[in-house]
Amino acid sequence: MRRDDGIFHVTCSNELYQVSLSPECLIRLVDDPPPGARDQSPRIRYVLRLLPKGERTETRHNYGIGKETVRLIEKTAHMLCTHYRLQPGEQLPRVAFYPHHHRSHRFEQEKAPYLFQYNNQHLSGEDITACLRFLLHGMVFQTRENVPVVIKPHLLRHAFATFAVHVEGLPIDLVAKWLQQKNLDVTGYYSEMPEYMQVEQHASFVARLATQINVREAILRSPEEIQKQAESARKRVGMLVPVCGGDCTLDVYCPNQFDCIHCPAKSPDPEKRHQVEEKKRWAQERLAYYEREGLVLEAEKMRQLLRACDLEVHEMEMIVAYLYAKLRQRTIDLVRRSVDALLKDKQRVSLATVAAKSKDLDTEENGKGISESAILGNQEARSYYEQHRSWRGSSRKRAKPLVVATPAPPGVVKPGRDEQRVRQRYLRMSKEALVERLLAVERTNADERERWLQQQDEVLTWRLRAETAEARLKETDQNTRKFRNEGVGYPIGTI
């Protein structure tokens, strides 16, 4: 009685009670091989002849079973033989059908060696359900809404029909034949598609529709909508769950099957843009591979993912622009309020006073205020400040200091000089002076390197000449020793 047992899948508790080891119930059939088959050996199969629910006559129907079911029936029979201490060749006791079953009147005239019996009594429905729970002990079954599910044989019948029709894609009339159901509407009820499969089918249809209709602009959300969605989720659930490219705002079952890229329930985070770009890079690699392999459907999935990545990046760019616009407007408002307050109090208007005053007026950011660089970096805020500032300097531009075209090369650098003082002197110099000094150092370095290379060439030349003269001198010494040993005078030209 395992979960893959065909009896539980095809039968319900009514047919399950009827399974017995009598030759009228468990039948071995021998069929001829199909015409033209290579293997011409007979085909052996097993069926259970049972009385289905709703059958008004005494006609029993065939329920096909596989080899695994036959093995489990045989194993159960051996366990019953051990229980009853039967000797080889003895048959199982014949017991009466469970009398309190609602269909017991159909079987009260006969006793049979029922498979589900114990202590010379036919098991009840509660007994079979208890056995099934014992086999599934430690396993928790619940719906997607976390509602506990009690596993019963009849529920497995529904699960079998649903799996056969909606997962395996088998014809409903074939499944009805297996279940011995004459009315296809009943089989349709048994195999009704669960809600989560309906959601998956809807998501798949919308994704296919998006490949035919350009709805990219229609599904873009504004930064204001995303911000409201995130704030509402934080008030509802507290901390949001981080996902790829942002934070999830859901606190219930995910209808998008955890496909987080451009999910309507996600609040994109521009700081996580690299995660979306990495996902896009992976999708591009997969798309190229699937196109090479000719996998059309997989390639289309990657194209949909690439479009989703582009849309999410676009939303992040809109969020960044929206946040920058808010910060920019905040700077303008604080500068205007600070300048007006300083003028009202007849105080000096400068970058320092405006920045200090903004901290007193900034109640939204707890006195954070704005910096002097923020004022200068905002064109509108800077214009308003320069219009009302107290300092009225000359409009003439300062003349730039003259730069010597060919400055003198740097002097001799002493090894023990005070580098801290030299560093301070360099920091006080202008950029033009530092650039010219650097160019002079580079020119001096290039001249020194050229001079060093010339010296090396001369040294190499003299070295080669010395080696040649040394070789000639060595040869002359050898000739002199040779003639001296032979007693011959010095030849002409050796001296």
C-alpha cells in the first residue's frame, strides 16, 4: 500500500473493499502480441474484476493493475499467511463483507478471501484510512493556503484524475474509462484544475500575449506608485523580503511563482541594479546557447526574461531621476528659505551663513541642511544665492599668472631633505607650475637616459676592441712558443 500503488490511484474505498485473492477477482490474462511486433511472445497482464460505484447490475468491470501492484498484493498475502499461521497450500480465510458499509447488501450473500482483513474480520473504512495515515506518518500535507489535508483513498482518486488530465495531458475519455465512469462530466469534476495551476496557465498565457502585443509602456510603473506600494507593505508586514533587484511587497502566496524580474509585486532598488544586469547577462548567454541548439521555446523564455530585465532597469532609472529631482527641489527650497530668513534678520548672506541657516530650517531631515557644494552644484539655487549675496566683488576676471615656457631644470636633490616641507611647498604651487615642473623633470630624465645609452654604446665598442686585441696577443704568444720549441728563428712579421 505505497503511494505509487495503482489500487489507490484508480479505485476508491468502495472498490478497495472488494479486492480479494479469489480467482474471480484477481485474473491473469494472456494476450496475443500486436501484429508486426518484433517480440512475438504473449503479453501477460493482470486485472481486478470489481463492481464499480453506480453499477446497478451484477456486471463486474476490469481494473488494470501493474507489476508493482501485483507484487504488493502478493506481499500482503504473505503477511496474512504469517498472521493466520497458515501452512503452504492453505488458503486465506473467507470472511463476510464489512456489514456497516453502505454497499454491504451487494456482497452479503458471499464470503471471500478479502485482501483487507484481519483477525477473521473485514476491515472498515476507518481501518483503511488509519493504515494509510500510518504509512504517511511524518509527512505533512496542506494546501497552498496552509490548510491541512487528510489523505483518504477517495482523495487519491481525485489526485490521479487531475494529474492524468492536466499534467500528463491524457484525454478525459481515457481517464474516465480507467476510473470506470460513464459520465464525462463526473470525470471532469474529478480532474478539475487546481487554483495554482490556473494561475500558472494565466501567467503563461499573458507572457505569450506579451510577445505578440507591445505592452511594454503600459506595464511601466511610475516612481510614485512604487514608493506608495513599498510604504504600504512596510506598514502592513514590517521588514520586506529582499529579492533579486529589489524588495518583495507580498505577505501571501506568490502568484508569480517567484519569478521576481519585473514582478508587479516587487519594489525595485536602484542600488541592486547589478543583480538585474547579471541576470540579463546570464539570459543573453542562455539565449545564444538555445538558439544554437534549436530550442525555440527555451529561447523565447530567455527573450521574455531579457525584456523584463530591460523594463526593470528602466524603472530603476526613473526612480533615480525621481529621487534626484526631489533632492534638487529640496535644495532650491532650503536656499530660498535660508536667504529670505537672513535678509529678514538683516544678516550677511554668504555660502557659510546660508548653509548654517538651512540646518535650522530643515525640520524634515532633522537639521541636516545643505552643504555649500550643493548650493554651487544646483544652478537655480546658485542663481538665487548670487542674486542676494552680500559680497559684491569686481566682475573682472583675475589675470592668470604667466607661465615660463622653458623653466629651469630642478636643482640637485639632497638625500636628507625635509620631505614634509617640500610637500607643503608643492601644495602651495598652482597647477600650471606643477605641470611645467613635471614636464621639466620628464625632459631631464629623458636626456639623462639618452646620455646613459650613448655611454653604454661607447663602453660596448671599447670592450669589443679590447677583446679583439687580447685574442691577437694570445695568438702571437702561442706562435712564439711554438717556434722557440722547434729551434726556428722568428719569422718575419711576428715581431
